[in-house]
Amino acid sequence: MQVIVALSMTKAEYMAIVETSKKALWLRGLVETFNIIQHSVRIHCDNQSVIHLAKDYRYRRYHKIRQWVMDDKVINLVKVSTKMNPADMMTKTILV
């Protein structure tokens, strides 16, 4: 069920990063029960605007990601080239 409608691709990907981060942090907690400690989780993102929004104090609507990235440092957002993004393999045309 879709509760929120994003008005731009950046906002849609930003909301996806927030949801992905929530799941990653849950998995991090699960792994810690096996005494495997990770200080942060690396999440690749092919949208530079999303990474900037996650680090921006002024963007408040989905501000939890900013706290995880900047304050707690438990999420590490890393730019990945669109050409190298495996998540896009079924959505982008294949260049031969």
C-alpha cells in the first residue's frame, strides 16, 4: 500500500534510502546478537542529490536519515555510478 506520493525522483529515492536504512539497521542489530559488531552500514546510492539531502540540516520531512548519517554515523551513503548499479540492471537499457 502506497501511503506517500513523491513529487520528484529525488524525493522518491530519498524515501527509499530511509526505508532501506531502517532495514539495514534492523539487520545490524540482529547480527550484533551473534557478537558481530559493525560500526556503520554502507549503502550505495546513484543519486548525488539524495546523498546531499541526507546530510542537510534544513530538510526535515524525513530527517531520521540525516541523524543516522551525520550524528550517529551508523549509515554511510556512498555514491555509485549508474552504470555500475546492479539495482538498475532491469530498469535501464543495456548498452552493447
